[in-house]
Amino acid sequence: MLNCKYTTLKPWIILGNFFSESEEIFYFEEKYSALKDADALLIITDWIEFKQLDLNKMKQLLKLPIVIDGRNILNPQHMINNGFEYYSIGR
């Protein structure tokens, strides 16, 4: 189980600027840039861009190889086999 007390959001800018940039929210032009030094990846859309991820690049950028898939777009066994701690929601 993951326990989050405080977080900084780092969304990919293509998702839109739903909130003003602040100390807790930083927008990025490129999806992999948002992963640099992030504790985990939270997927909340089922867009094709998130179905086709470079897993090796992700592991290099994330502090921890944790993926929380809120749309169930990734194959759980594939993610585990590639060294990720993978959580799918509602599966």
C-alpha cells in the first residue's frame, strides 16, 4: 500500500493547464521530463502516449520504479517483469 502525505504534481503540459503553476504544480513540455526525480508515475488518462512508454527511460528518470495505473492501460505482468512496482486501480 502506498501512503502519500504530501506531493508535488508534475503534469505533462499536453494535459492542459488546469491549475496555475505554483510551488506544488510544475508543467512540462515533454512527458519524460515530468518523470525526472519523481517518486512515481500516476496515469489518469488512457491516451495512446501513455500506452507506448519507454520503460528503460522511465526507470532511469524516476526515483523509484513505481507506476500507479488509474486507467488499467498497461499490462501488469509486463510492468513487473521490467522491474516496476505496479499498481492498477479497479482491476
